[in-house]
Amino acid sequence: MTIKAATPYFILNGRAEQAIALYQRALGAKLETLQRFGDVNQSCPAAMKSRVMHAMLRVGDALLMMSDSPNEEAPPQSGSVSVALQFDDPDQARRCFDALATNGKVIEPLFDAPWGELFGVVCDEFGISWMFNSAKVKSS
């Protein structure tokens, strides 16, 4: 068996649409797929029809997937997982970092890391932790 990819899947309890907008703005994500609960089940409760059942965003070569929970009372899922992003342009890394930090929380400001790259960690407004790693100079 060969694992072809490991894709983060965010369960956002009614905030998926807000997260999509943030990741499009902050990371340049491109929305590839968006299905709502009402698109696949017309008999679902009216409050569920517009909630995101599944969304897939492309961020560079990577994918992010997300959903609102089908159960409005479901507690948010939690764990100690971070999404690691690798940049080849430090200016782009700084812009993306700052955009996610705007309503989030900087855990580790971007700094010159001992392994020779720019590194930092930010937790966005949805509780998603992002690790930034970038070349210190823009690759050509």
C-alpha cells in the first residue's frame, strides 16, 4: 500500500464559509469543490441546507479540506495538529502569516531559525495552527 497524500480536514462547526474566505484572502487558496448539505439531501433540516458538507481548497500544490459539522451541537474537535507550509518567497510568507494573525494569535513570531530559514507559528481565528517555514531570500 502506498499513501498518496495526507490532507488536513478541518471540521469547523458552522464557520467553514468564513474559513474559506480567510484562506482565499490570506493564502491565495483556490476553491475547487463546495457542496452544501442541502445539495445532497433536500430533506435535511432547513438550518442545515446552507452549511458546508464538503469543501476542497488548493493552496499551491497542497489541498485543504473542510466541513461544517452535520450536528450543530457537536463539540469542536481538537488535537495538537499543525499545518506546515513551506514557502520559497519570504515576503509572501510574511504576508500570509500576518493575514492569518490578524484575528488569530501569534504563537511564535517569524524569526531567523537555526536551520537557516524563516520560521513562525500562528493560530488562526478558527483555532487552526499554521507553521510557516521559508527560504530567507526569494528563490528564482
